[in-house]
Amino acid sequence: MVIAEKNNEIVKLDNGILLVRFNLKEGVFSAWRGKRRFLKEGRFEKGPAITFRIVKLKDALGVAKAIEVKYPSGCIYTLALYEKLPFICIKTAIHNSKSDSLTLDKITSLSIIVDLGVPANNLRTLGCDGLNSANKPRTSYVFLAVSNPRTRAGAVCGWLTDNQASGTISSRKRNNIIAIEGHLEYGKFSLKKGENTKGEMLAIGYFEDILEGLEVYADAIAKTNNIKLPKQPSGYCTWYHARALDEKRMAKLADFCSKNLCQYGLEFLQIDDGWQISERDYTTYDPNGPYPNGMKEIAKIINSHGFKAGLWLIPFGWDSKRLIFSEHQDWFVKREDGSVYSVYWGGDCLDMSHPEARKFLREIIKQITKEWGYKYLKIDGLWTGMATKILYPEPTYREDGLGDAIFYDSSKSNVEVYREGLKLVREAAGENVFILGCTIAQNMRTFGASFGLVDAMRIGPDIDASWKSILVSVKIGAHLYFLNGKVWYNDPDCLMLRAPLTLDQARAWGSWIAISGQMNVVSEWLPELPLEKLNVVKRTIPSHQKLARPIDLFESPIPRIWHLQAGEGKERRDIIGLFNWDAENEVQINVSLAKLNLPSSKNDQYVGFDFWEDEFVPPFAGVLKSSLRPSSCRIIAIRQLLDHPQIVSTSRHVTQGLIDIIEERWDKKKNVLSGRSKIVGGDPYELRIITPSGADVWRAVSASVSEEDQKSGVTVGIKQIRSEVRVRIKSRESREVSWSVAFKKI
């Protein structure tokens, strides 16, 4: 319940988490979380407001009490506290009551002073372009977080919507504290007399753990935009080893993958750029190209092997000089001189405010998805739908020509036209088609403007088979980690494994993708990949569908410690991914268990298992210490030691039980550990079990599987060295196996 009280010139809003005091006379507000006044001063505009009133809201975020403030400028600000939401939410709308046409470019909708109790020199800011010192002024698209890396406390400020305007956040040091402004950029958008803008929502909150703040912010974006993501798929892309590949090799690849990778979780095979009739014409395929029998026929072959067929295209970037457009030049966005709005690499911008252009694109998408049978779309060059400059590959804020495009429907902003284009693609494709956007790094204005309209998003630039390139993808994937699985699935670009990448580097890249839970799309000629590198694919798919955290996000240029948790109490499993991004030097990484929210006294003993080294980690307390070779990783499953045998790890996947263990039970009376596991046919499966050491010695005396499993040919073996037990299970077919291990005390 939210309380709203007015006392003379002061209005108080309190939702049990945050308290806001608004001085109506001065137009200034401040905010507390508990005893911490984190928002020292907030202001919408200088000068007096026209009206104030307390209102009640009910929308996608829930129920709220709010203060609505109107200014002579025509801006209407609504400051709201929602039930159970740890954010102050501010909606900015504009009403034109003064002129026939009001041109909107960039407005400052909010100015606040954030106080974290320490000087700005000790703080760092995180935006869409990464980590920086709070001493340096910066502007970021969509969001900005400021934190004390020593305590991990901080504030998050970010836009929840970009429906009509592009939301940005800027920060600067002022008197050794942080001043933050929220901006709305419309791009010379005209508002007719009597009309209102749609209004955009901004969220501001303080958190003792900044990682929690970023994650709750992503939850709020998802709720505001009604985001419901499908299951995350893993798959293959042709691009980085063969461009579009070809008919013969795709059939061979589909056959190979159905026999070797389908049972591990590979779900789609995607054809990239090069299949189409010309570079920027996707109306049909090239009869003299890689698929002479057509895209429908190759999709049938892919589907017949048990995979979804995927296809690449740029839906909003075409070639206006093609014959099909000779009578339809009005379908394209124009510049002020009347020429077609063409952008580097992307092509000519198809105008998604033009009814006939929309009808044309709708039929193209329907042809690809419904007639040809493609259920996975990789839609590239997204900024062409917004008609702005390409800013690739740097995600930093800079001038991009927002507003210099002339649309058929002049009543719409660049962002509106873009979102309507994405909505059209979604509607035409159907809800059963997975849509990957590619890529926000081409122009970060597509970042917030894509919320709720794609299932996954390429978040960084193109990759190649080099360690340097991989580090760029890891860095961006870490900085935007909190969006993954909430707003969309982050796509850090393809899993590369070939030389000159070493086995250590291939394992590190694959393991990072798997532990972070981001899109895993391999782009290698898999039939000829060395077995040890093909094994990286097998051990990193499918996705665990959970959110992993970069523990040292505000401490390291590229986070080296990732934490993945599943379950609670005695059922809790923790996976720690340690990464040495230095290609030259060995490093020592120490992980405080307290930072993982685990009991960390000297009496709290833990044991681990190192996946790639295939060895148990001896019992430890308080801190996990690990040494890593240059450009390598260690993926360690840890569990708190109990007074009976327990599973620490399995061999199926780098998450060591998270995707394969369905059940684990300990029968205290019978001294039997039992459970059920998902096992891949033909892949020897190993349970790694630890027994307590002390006065009593636990001996594994037998291992067995259910009678039904035995009849299906499942076999089981057991081996114990001191307190370490390995149980190996083999099955000819993929199935759920019920197993049990009997122990006795000696």
C-alpha cells in the first residue's frame, strides 16, 4: 500500500520501501530508502509549476500514488511510487496548448543530485558503453548506474519506455557529488495544437547491492512492456565460416548435427547473408546462388532433421533502384532534398509509416515464415527502420542525425516509426517464430526502442576467431548482463572455436557464454571440428535459463568472476566461473563466499569440482583461491559440506547438474543417495559425489539404476578414491535415468 500525505506545502509518498518528500512551493523533491537519503535534490524545471495534484495510477507496473505537476512549458510530470517497487517512477508527457505546431527536439525531463555518502572520486558509473570513473561526464542511452565498487551500493536511473522519444541519461561531478539528468530526444518531432506526446517513463532507485538494482530495473522494463520471452534456443549460424553456406553442405551439416548435437540441445540452423536475389532485395532467392532449388526446399531439409530453419535479412534496408520499386519510390524514407534516405551498408530505408510499404514488407515476412517455413529470423541493420546514421561499432553516445528524415506520415517520430516496423515483423511472422535483433551497436537508439519487440538482441559488434575480438563481446555482455532472460536474451555473437584459438581459449569463450546464460550460436564447420572443440559445443548447450551475475562488475574492466545459483538451503547449487582474460600472464583469483551470499565463517566448509580440469577441489572455507593459466577459465561447482554424501558435479554440462539433475535425495535410514538425471544417449554420464571426512569413513558399496532402465540397457559403474566417488552411467538412448548409490560407514 502506498501512502500519500499533504502537509502545507509538502507532499509525502511512502510505499514502505521508498519515501519521497515533494516541496510544492519550490518544485523540489528528495528521496530516502530506509535511513539513506540517496536523492538529495530532484527537479523537473526551473520556475513555478501551474498545478499540482495527487492522483492514483493503475497500469502494467501495478497500483501507485502519484504527484502530477504541470508547468507553463506544456510538460506534465507524474512522480509515482508503486506498491512493492523500489523505484521512483517519473512519467514525462508534453501538451501543446500554445501554437499550431510545436517542434520537439531534446528536452531535459529530470535533474537530480545523487548522494551515496562518499565523494564522486570513489564512485564509478556504468552505461550502455561500459564502465567509467564518476569524475568523467558522460551520456548513455537508456540507463546509467552509479556505484561504490568497495561496498557495491549504488543508484540506478533508467528509462522503462522508448515509445516515441529516445531516452538518454547524463551524469557529471558537481561539488564532488553526482548530478544526473534524464533527457528525451524526439528528433524534430512536430506536435500539433491540442495534442499530447505518449509520455515516457523513467525509474530511479537506490540499492545496497547495485547488481540487484540493475536486475530489478530489468524486471521493471519487462513488466512495463509486457515482455514474455519464449524458451531460449541454442543453434548454428553459417556466417563466420561460410557466409550463406550452400545447399549440399547444409544438407550434410543438418545430417551431422542430427546425429551428434541434436540430443545435446542444438535446435536451429540459420542461413545468413548471401541467399537473396541481390544484396538488398529479399523478395526471393538467387537461382544462381547457394540454394538454386529455393529457400523453401532447404528449409524442408533442415526441418526434416529435427531443427528449426533460420534465415537472415534486413527487413527495413532495401535497394530502391531494384525494378520492383520503380513505381514505388514513395515507399522509402526521404531527406529534405527529396532524395531517398540511404545509410551506409544498411541500404535504402523502407518507410514503415507508409501503408503500402508496410503491406509489402508484411508479405515478405509471411513468405519467409509461413510459406518457406523459417521459424527463426535474424533481422539485421535495425537502425535502417529508424532512419538515422550508423554509429557502429562503438556504443558511445554521439550525433546520429535523429530527426533529419522525412517520413510519409509526418505525425510520427523516428522511434515511433521504428517500433511500428518491428511490431509489423512480429505480427507477420507469428508468435511461434523466434526473432533475433541484430544489432543495437549499429545505433544504440534502437536499444530502448526495441523493448518488448524482439526475443533476443545482438548487443555488440561482429566477432572473429581471435582472443581480442572475444574480449570485446565479453565486455559488452557483462555490462548489459542484467537484461538477459528478462528484457531479451543477450546475443554476444557467435561461439568461435577454430584456430588460432587454443583449446583453453575455446573453452573459456564457450564456458562464458554458457555460465552467463547468453545466446549460444556456433559458427563453425562442425563436421570437421576437432573432437575436443566439438566437445565445447556439447558441454555448453542448452541454456540454463537463469540469470548469472558478474560479481566484480564495478571492480574489473572485464569481470573475471561470474556466479550462477540454483536452489536454496541444502538443495542450493553454486557454479563459479573464473576467467583470466590476460593472454600473457597467469593470475590468482580469490572469491569471497560472502560476496556470493553464502555462509562464510571458518566453520562453514565447502567442496568443489573443476569441470575442465576434471578434478575435485579440496574442502575450503571463506575464500575460494584459484590460479589460472593465461586466457583460460576454471568452472567450479561448489556445495556446502553436509554430514552425508552429496553430488557436487556431473559431466553433462559446464553447469554441472543444473540442466540434468531432476532430483537428488538422501535416505538417512538406509544411507542411500538417489535421484534422477537427464542423460544423453551414447554419452557416458558421471556423477561426482563427495563424502564427509572425519571420524567416520563413508564407503560407496553399490550403485544401481531402476529396473526399467536396466531393461533398456542402461549400465552403471562406481569408483571411489578416499572421499571422492564417481558413478558412471551409460545409456544407448537419451532418457531420464533413476539411479541410487548405497553407502556404509566404516
